[in-house]
Amino acid sequence: MYKTEWTHQHIPLLNKQQQELLEKQIAHISDELEKASDLIFHTVFLTEDRKDAIVMVDSRDGVDDTLYLTYYEQPKWTTLDDID
């Protein structure tokens, strides 16, 4: 399984269920990719409500053993229609 690194200083306090879900998703990503830097991004929904907290998992060019985690307590979604 790839190493992980939070992209911000204060690591969020996830409950046990959320932590297990995040670990399961990271394990799945690790199994599917040859190297971590192949990942563009992956969204982990921490609850069933799509308006609640998420963790965005992404990678960095040239870093093949680490996935980067960014926590959003209240994500703001934008559709292509919103951009026009």
C-alpha cells in the first residue's frame, strides 16, 4: 500500500468508520496502480450525503510511492453548466 501524506498542517479527526473507509479506498488504489504518480485524483465520500466531508486523493509527478490527501469539510461542487 502506498504511503499517504496530508496536504495541510492540521490532520482532520476522522471517526473510526471514516478512517476505515479511507484506508480501504487507498488500498484499492494501491492495488490498481503501478505507481502512485499514475493517479490523477480520487474522491472519497466520508458519508452518504454528497454535501458532507470528503477526502481528495491525488498524486505528484515524480513521487511514485505516496498519495496526497486533502480534506474538505464542506465541498463546493461546480458543474460544467456553472462554468459557462
